[in-house]
Amino acid sequence: MNIPVGAALIGLAIDAVEESRDPDAQRLDIAGMLLFGGGLFCLIWALIGANRIGWSAEMTREKLLASVILLALFVVAELIQKRPMVNFSLFRKRTFLGASSAMLGFASAAQVMMTYLPLYLQNVFGLSPAAAGLGMLPFALPLFVCPRIAASLSARISGRDLLTFGLAIIAAGNVATALMVGSHLPYGFVALGMLATGCGAGLLNGETAKVSMSVIPPERGGMASGISGTLRFVGLVIGITGLGAVLASETEQRFRHSASVLPLSNALGDAPHQTAARIVAGDIPGVVAQAPEPFRAAIAELSRSSFATGFSLVLLVAGAVAAVAAALTFAFVSPAETAPVRLRAALETAIPELLD
């Protein structure tokens, strides 16, 4: 599916995107590319494997150490070059720093739900993968509709207010969904929370990059776009792995506690950790099938309730991340620099020093 979609997007970009070029561009920053790519690879490798082999495992520590060393060398390599791949002075611009915070919050608190919500729908409501895909529509449809609303709002309010508003909606949507999941309410109620989170994500989809680009010279647009895309990717990966650790830990703790209270210890065998891991991975039918017949109904219910409890905590953590990102965005992004075009033109004429 990705190949025709990608081909269509390439054609659209060639036709619709205005060309820009850095007149002072020099050779490719090979050292920066290798060091950053290697550092990010080791970081992601460590995060993905940590939930399986343990965060204190020697291999996890070695991967994280390698990531720190490579990324530190990347910073040194960029600082000593005249035309680096990443100009770190950009992060001294408060608006760029605030927009970067919004990008990280958007990815780690909203986009990450496209990974975990289908698991919840399949595990707790017993939906098939196809049905779970349809069940994601309350979250997915606003991603297509709300960017049009954001474009309209951007002509009336500043980029700071728009990003803060979107992140606040994501925070509220995640918390509302967490309360509904924790109360074991039917799908219709959960869908309302998903809709709210999707609306917040839709408002941010594209606006985060737009705000960060507003304070960057056009000839360095490629660099700013690359930083923005990388931050989104890093936030998504860290969100998936970090929230995955929360989900696995809370699900296992809930499962162990409930199993010890109920007479199910013998039915679960000697590997409750592996059982909880299979529940988190979506293999509740497999867990139930391996249990003795008299205990299957009880283990199925326990598995679903344990996963719901863990997922409720995941949503609360994601809501907190979005709230912190909203606060940072509001604190750092300049309302004057991100004002609507007409208002900004008036400010430049009336109070030019305000935008310096």
C-alpha cells in the first residue's frame, strides 16, 4: 500500500512545492550524518530491546552508552563546521525551541496512540484487526478534517495559541479516554475520548512544522524541515517504548495481584511475566487456550481487565506529557513572531523592535 501512496506524494510534491536552495551550501556533512544516524540507531535499538531483556541489562546499558557517545561526537562535529547539517544556534530562538517542544509532545502523546489504541480495541473488546481499524475512525478522521480548521484559525490567532490549544485538547482527550477505559465503559464512550484526541492531533498536524519554519531563513528550510521531522520520529519512538514500558509494568502488576487473590496461580504456571507480556502483545486468546478448561473464562476476564488498567495509566501519562508540552509551547513560542500575516505586518510597521 505504501508504494502507490508514496509515488503519488512524490508527484504532488514535484508539482506543488516551491523550490528553495541554499546558495551557500557546501559538501554533504558525511560525519554528521554517520554520527547522528549511528547514535539514533543505538538509542532506538536500546529502547526497543529494553522491555524484553530489561532496562538494567548489560546489553541495554552498552547500547545506551554507545548512543550517548555517538550523539556527543555529533554535537562536536557540528560545532566545529562552518556549514553544519544542524545549526544548534537555532535552539536559541525561543519560538523554534517552543515549536520543537510541541512537535515532541504531539508525537509522543497523540501519534503514539495509533499504535496502542488498536491493541486496546482488540484486547478488551475482542475486535478483529479489521474491525479495530474501523474502530479507529473517531481518532483518524479528525486528522484529515481538522487541518482545514487549523488553517482557518491560523488566520485569526497566533501560532503559539493554536499549538497550545491543540496540545491542551490532546491532554484533555487522553485523560477523558483514560477515565472511560478505567471505568470499563462501552466502546461508544471510549470513542468520544478518541475523537477529542484526534481533533487535537489534527489541529497540530502540520502546524508544528509551520511555526518552527516561520523563524528560519528560507534558504535553510531544508535543515529546519529535517530537524522537525527527526523530532517527530524521536518523539514517536520514545513514546512507543516509554509508554510500552508503563503498559507492560502496570498490566503485569495488576495481573499478578488479581491472580494471587483469585485461585488461579496453578492455572497460570510458573511464568506470570511471560503471560503478562503475551497479554500486552495482544495474545489473550493464546493465553486462554493454554489454561485449563475450568479457568479459561476467569483468565480471559482477568487478562482484559489487567490490560485495560495498564492502558488507562498509559493514557494518563500521555495526557501529562501533552500538558507539559502545552505549557512549554505557551512559554517559549512568541505570539508576535507567529501572529497571523495581517497582524504581523501591522506589528512590523508599528513596533518593529517587538519582532527583533
